[in-house]
Amino acid sequence: MATARRAEAEARAQEIEAARAKMQARKAAPADQPEPAPQDPVRLQPVEKTTPRLSRETFRTSRLLDFCSRKELIAQTGHESAEWSLVILKELVDNALDACEEAGVAPEITVTVGQGFIRVSDNGPGLPASTIDGVLDFSVRVSSREAYVAPDRGAQGNALKTLVAMPYVLDGQRGRLEIAAQGVRHDITLGLDRIRQEPIVQHDKAPAPDVIAGTVVTIYWPDSSSSLLADAEDRFLQITEGYTVLNPHLTLTVDWFGEPRRVEATAPEWKKWRPSEPTSPHWYRPEHLARLVSAQLARDADQGRDRPVRELVAGFRGLSATAKQKVVLAATGLGRAPLSALVNGQDLDHAKVATLLATMQAESKPVPPERLGIIGRAHVTTRFEALGCNMETFKYTYKRGTTDGLPWVVETAFAAREDEDADRRFIVGVNWSPGILNPFRSLGSIGQSLDAVLEQQRAGRDEPVVLLIHMAQPRVEYTDRGKSAVVVGGD
């Protein structure tokens, strides 16, 4: 045991001696020699966590629903939802008048407004089922006006589609309209597939033995928007009145919630340029003819045909004679050519189109302005009398002319009202269709709106006067998609 203690003591002595030697060595070292740097501790690299990743899928959403939105309908029509009842009235009466004129009959139109509906009926030939089917295809634009240049009441190309969508947008859940024509009743309901985000159109057909002639269109107005319809009463009735002023051949019955009023035509045999008449080459510019050619080529492709250029030429006013066609085709080198000869790659050969148009214009006569159709002093006098005017103050003017091949007719009338407390009655229209708003935003080089000019002439909104301004022209240029503002040039 003593031996063990002796060994332990010797070990301690050695440790002490080693520590003393180490201290002496430090003291003997040069003062500027740095002490050994402490060793950095071992740093552990962080373990990267596994973050969940989202693998995004590509989804397809139908653009057809864009047409069924409030924003798109405002863009298409140029009017807020408070004015949609006026848009419905205008489009349906325009269509009814055109249909009757194409059939060569004096139009008799009835407009009925009741609780939850607007209905317009006419005595025309009846809307074909194929046209109704096209209206319900929201992926295409269907129009017999859009590609032609003519003094038509409307050339929007999607008017009926907007009427289908309006009840749905106002209701928010579903919209409904009914079209009865040629012995068939079409009950159309528009809804929404909220999963696919696309419109659902349900189209049911049933016999309508009571509607053999003419067309009856009923728009079912949602109860939730009944106040919009009620608030529009005054303007609605003023527009119907405007139609009777601008169309001497029209007999119009208006029934507003059980209060009927009938205005008889003053001239049932009155004539104007009909929608079915051939258009004049002088009304087109090269870009307009290119649009027509493109539309015909697309239609031919769908039908598997390629019409000859001769057929295009023969469709214009003044070029139906074979001799005229031969001259035009020989001058352009398109004697036996198909319409596709005007194609250059993926576009038209615009030089050829321009040459063809210039040749057609050279071989045809311009249309005289009177041929468009004149409302006339006699008819306007009768209507102003019915509006309570002091006929001693009545003034009517009629001007006509041709500018760059375009004939035009402008008719104006003015009279003071017998009732001095009455407001101004302003009837303004283009191509025999009254405007919902004043379409003449700017007047040529004057640079002012028509309203501003009238205020300066003491014919403002609060003055007891009746004013009429109507312009007829084949090529009306608008500033907006809704065609509510007309470009008027010149002085």
C-alpha cells in the first residue's frame, strides 16, 4: 500500500514540474510572438428541410362567358345596365322594320311592356330557325349587315346575342327569352355551368300555330331589376315616338303596363333604300371591299365551294348586266377566276382588291341622294302637330349631297311647343333609327357637341321646343363599339 502512495506522489510531482517548465518557457518567449490562436469549434452544417412544391396545372376557361358579363355587355352596346331596356327596344324594332321592308310590306309593329317582360311583334316574313340557331352560338358573330356598306339601321353584328345575355346578367342566375316565328316557338334559357365557367343554353321548341306570319320576341325581365324598367318609362316611350317620326310607313302600337297607344302610318307606301337592295361600289373603300371578300371566302370554305369573281361583281348595283361584268373582269384580268384568286398567301392581294373596286366604280353610276329615302315635310308636319307644337313656329329644312361617292341626306325641323312649361323634345336619328343618346358628339370643324350648339341657340334642355335632326348615309362611322356616337366631318 505504501508503494502505491509513493507512485502517486511521484506522478503528481512530475505534473507539477511539467507545469513549471511550461510557464518558464512562456516567460522566455519573445514579447511580439503571438499566442497560438484558439481553434474554432467544429460548425455543423444546417440540415436543409424538404419544402413542398406546387406543380401547377394548366386550365382552360371558356371565353364565351365574357359575353355574359356586365362589363362586356356595356362595351358591346355602349350603354349601362340602366339603359338596357332601351337597347332591347331599339334592337328589336330595328330588326322588325328591316324584316318588313325586305318583304316589301308596310310595317305594323306592337311593343308591349308588362310585369316582367318586354315584347315586340311585327308583320314581317318571320325570323328563320337558322338565324335563331346562329344567335345562340356565342363563339361566332352572325350578321347579314356587318360586311356590307349600306344605309342600314344597324350593323352591330351581335345585337340579338346581347339581348339573350341581358336577362341572365341582370338576374345573376338565369335569363329567358322566347321567339315565335314561322309556326315554331323557341323557348331559350341561358344559365351558367359554374364548374366549367361557361354559359349553358337550353333551347326548347314547340308548335306556335298562332304565329305563322311575323315574329314575336319576348324578353323576360327579372323581378330583381324591375326598378330599372320602371325608371326608364319616359325615355322608352320617347324612343317609340321617335320611330313614328322617322318612319312614315310605320304603324306602331305601344302598350305600357295596360295603357295602349296606337300611331297610324301617314304614308304606308313610303319607300326608302331596302336592306335587300344591292349596294353600290361607290360606297366602299378598298378596306371595306376586302372585308366583304374575306367574309365570302370564309363562308365558301365552310360550304366547300369557291365562287367566281363574276358572282361578287354581279352583286353590286349597276353591275348585274353581263356586259358590265365582262368589262370589269377583262380590265382586271379576272375573267374566269375564282374568288380565291384574290388571295396572296395568308392574306388578300390588296392591290388586286383595290384595282377591282376602282374598276367597278368606273363602270357604275353613283346613287343619287334622294334614292336613300326622304322623310319629308308632310309627314314631319303631322307628327309635330301631334306633339303639341305651335305650327306658326314650324320650320323644316332638307339638304342633300354626295361626298367622296357617298350620298347623304340631312333633314331638320323645329317648332315651339304650345305648353310653355314643357321640356324640350329632341328627336335625333341615323338611318331612320332614333338614338338612345345624342349620337352627334362633335360637329365637324366646330369641335362642339350638338347639345352645346343648341344651348347657344336658346334651344337647351329646359326650353319648350321640339327638334328633329336626321341623317341618312350608307357608310356611318362610329367612335365606339356600341355605335352610339357618330363621326361627323366637314363644316
